[in-house]
Amino acid sequence: MIQRLSTKLQVQLSLPGAEKLKKVTFQNVVENPDEAQILKLGQLMKELDVENTQLDGVIITSQSRVSK
């Protein structure tokens, strides 16, 4: 039996002058989120950050438990 546990999104932003990416995580999002909605969230986070921030990408992580 496969039991869905959670889905999370991690928005990765590239800040001007910074070597490492800034990561913003959203826990317990809807199962199988739409690609357009994911990119819209990333763009919103980019707009809310400092000027010249760029969206590097969004990572989707889904967790499930498999049991007898």
C-alpha cells in the first residue's frame, strides 16, 4: 500500500553578488501541483526579494510511505 505523506516546493533564487542560492521552502503543498502555478510562485518570490534577483528554479519533493 502506498500512502502519500507530503509534497513540498523549494524556490531557489540567485541573488546579485552572492555565490550560494537563496532557498525558500513551502511545506505541505497540494499533490501534483501545476507547472504554471509553480513557476508563478517562483516569479512572485523573485519579485518580493531584492532588486535584480533571478529565479534559478523550483524543486518539487514528494514523500510517500510503502507498507504491507
